[in-house]
Amino acid sequence: MKATRVKLDYSFNYEIRPIPPYNFRLTVRKPAGWSLFTPLEIYDKGILWTAVHLDGTLVGLRLTSGRSTDKPRVAARIFLKSKPTSEKLYKVESSLIHCLGADDDLLEFYALARKDSILKYVVADLNGMHSTSTGDTIFPDAILAILLQMAPLKRSNEMMDCMIRNYGDAAEFDGKKVYIWPLPERLAILSPPVLARECKIGYRAKRVVKLAEKLVKEGFPTLRELERLSPEDAKMRLLELPGIGDYSADIINPHGGFPIDVWSAEVFGKLFFGEEPENNRQAIKEVKSEGIRRWGKWSWMAFFYTVQDLESLSRKLGLKLRLA
């Protein structure tokens, strides 16, 4: 099976005015290698070609910005299969703004960070970087969380590449072809052994298919709907999903969390206490509690900024902070 090719022939221009500070390059091309919407998007000479499902519509995007971090503008050319209704157009544009983090005001976080012995370095290095989301549905983030479990990053990337190229859509627009994450409807009908064999994902195939089936048959809140819940209630809903534990739920939760696993317990254990924990797994609870105590409602943003800046932090603090 190969990705379904979809030509997006209708296009129009749209300008986004993010809340400053907003650094386009750091936001769409995170230093730690996190993609915006799909690992297979194309970035060249300051232009990003990517695609995503927004409000149930496949959207191709050419994004660029020539403005400063303090007076940001993002020029978007939006590609669709056909001319949208005014209502659909509004939903696509508002979803795009939200997914790009362009409506997030970080001034309170920056005020906190500049007084913090760790965060003062990362906000200086990464001024204007915003957290982004992968669209309306939690499905891409949930699949990613499952594929990252118990596997080195190189192997996880191979599994992601195979699933996207075989079961996703290939959006064709502006002379480019961008492969995107599959929709749950396409994976819900698969046999787990077939998926395991096709993409060599082992036991994860059963979790991925069960996740897709749950989203299709039972329904699940969109990311925007999860935002309207309390942080605790949103996390409880995420923990209902197959293959999603505490760490993954904290990453997916649109309210943010402080996602600590064995690797991040080592990193933040060194940052908080000056030395690596004797047992990273046993230190998870203590490290998580300290991060929440220290950064409160900004714990996710603190985590997000810190893990994007580990190489620089290692030099400045004289610590050996291991990349994931």
C-alpha cells in the first residue's frame, strides 16, 4: 500500500501576524529536529512546504517570513482541492494560526524565565520560539508517542517514515509532494500483523490499530476541545487511549505538562540537583515534582525550551546533558 496522492490546485495568500516575540525559523524548524506537521515536510532557504488536515480538510502550505522577531509576519500560501466556503475558509485560517502558536502570548513565561538560573540561558538562545501543534487531532502525536517507545531514535524515525509513506496522504502542490500522517480511518481497518510486517513496528502495531479503532468508533475530543477541559481532565482523557501513559499524555496534552521519563529524568536531575540521579527510573517522581514546583503552569514551556537547547546548556553550565 502506498500513500494516497491528492492534488491541491486551488490556492490563495494569507498573512499571519503572530504575537511577538515570534521567530519563524525556530518555530517551524526546532533545534532538536522536531517537525511542524510531518517529518517529511520540505524546508529550503527559509521556506517551509508542509501539509496537514485542518478541520477535516487536507491543506498544503508554503510558509515564509522575512520580518523580525519583534514585528513578526508569516506569509502563507494555502493550497486546497477546491474553493472553500467562507465558513470553511475561516476555520482553516483560524486553525492554522493556532497550530503555529501565533496566538500564544509568552511574555509572562519570559518574565519568569529571565529570573530562573536555567531558563535565562534558553530564552536568550531561543528568543521567539513558539510551541506548535500537529493539527486538530491527537492521532499524529499519539502514533509518534507509541513509535518512540522502547526504540532508539533512528529506528523510530524509520518506523514513522514507513507508516507515513504507506498509509498517509501525499499532498501535491506548488511543485512539491509532501507526505503526511495517516488518518485514523485508514489504520483502523488494518490487521495488526500486516502493519507490523509492512513497517517492522512489532508489538506497537496492535496499539496503533487499537488507538485508530477507538478514535473512529468511539470518537475523541479534538485538541481544541481538550483545551476547553481542565489540564487534569484533559490528561485523564488522554490516559484512556491505548499505548498512552503518563509521559506521552504530558507531551500530547494541549495544556502542557512536565513529561519526565528515564531520559528526561537524567537531564533535569542534573539541571536541578547538579548531578545525575543514581537511578533515573526511580528519580522520575522527584524530578517531575521539582519541575512543577519550580515552573508551575509554565512547566511544559520550560521543558520544551530546555530540550531544544541542551547542547548550548551543556557548555554554559558545565554539565553533560545527553540528547534523546
